[in-house]
Amino acid sequence: MPGGAIFGAAALFGLQSVLLAVPALYAGLRMLGGLYLCYLGFLIFRSARKPVAMVAAGGEARSRTSHAFWLGITTQVSNPKTAIVYASVFAAFLPASFSAGFAAALLAAVFVVESAWYAVVAMLFSSAGPQRAYLSYKSWVDRAAGAVLFGLGLKLVTSAAKP
């Protein structure tokens, strides 16, 4: 949620110009983002057989929620393609000059849209039916998700290494 707003703000303040002016920075971001995706993919794949610890609402759930929130932000911010998408879209569709109010409204809209999407996903997977379906196929789903993340990370790393 905030990751999109962070990249939206960076794009508004000239991220695209900086990345075009310093190609090594873009390559470095791709490399770091790719390595992080590989790491996440490895962790997901490795833990595919581990059972999910179901937690009743309470104090422990709040601390896990905080951990999940920060993991989500880290995951979003480590994806350099998100930065490029926001920078490209903003560069293509925004006027050359705009007010601070317009910028604030745009960032608020990005935050609201991303928050709504992730809230829908969280609500869907917090209901009994989708939970049962996921838990029935957890090891396969997690292995596939881990392999896809690892593969995307490798693709980022290898493409960042190319001149």
C-alpha cells in the first residue's frame, strides 16, 4: 500500500530523470530487487511443507500484522519495475507543471487504490472457503509461488548484469 505511494512520490519528484541520467543506479536497483525476489522465492519454496500457524484474534495477531505490513512494504519497495512503471506513467500522462494539491491528490489516489486492492485480497483469504482451498494445496501453491518469484528474481539479476 504505502510502497506505491512511495514510488508515486519518487516519480513525481523526478525518479525517471535520475534513473535515465544514472543508468548504473537503475542497474543496481534491478540487481538488488532481483536478489531480494530470489531470497523471498527461496524462503517461500523452502517453507512450502510447513503447516500454517492459525492465530486467533489478539495480541499475537497484532504483532504478526505489523511484521506482515513491513514485509509488504519491503517487497513493494524492492521491486524496481514498480518505480519505472510509476515514473513512465506519470511522465507520459502528467502535465509538465502541476500544483502541490494535485500531487497530493494523485498520491492519495495511488494509496487508496492500492489499499483497496490489498484489502480485497486480505478479506478474500481471511474467509473460510478460500482458506480451506489454499490449505489443501498449500505445498503446491507455495512451491509454485516460490519458483516464480525466484525465476523473476533471476531474470532481473541477469538482465541487470547485461550492459
